[in-house]
Amino acid sequence: MDEESLLRVCATSFPEEDVAEAKKLLFDSVSKTGIRRRKAGKNRRELEDIIDLFQQTPP
């Protein structure tokens, strides 16, 4: 699945609060500091951060 489709599916399936909590837990588990997002489009940018971390972190 391409990244754009994944973003759309996640954005429509999960509330913003769940995405923010998932991002926090993910970044804490790999000992990396996350960027705090604000304003319009926050949910999409949070999801992009999550996907980017998965792509950058070795299995």
C-alpha cells in the first residue's frame, strides 16, 4: 500500500487523540523525542511522523 493511501485510511479510522497517544507510545519505545504538532492538519502530520519513524528504524 502506498503512503498516501495508508495516511487516508488511518486518518479516517482513528480519532486524533488515539493517533497522538500512539505516536507518543511509539516514540517513547524507541527512545526518540517526537515533534509536537498543532493547528490545522495536525492529525495527518502526526501520522506522517509515525510512518517516517517506521521507515527509518531498523526492524
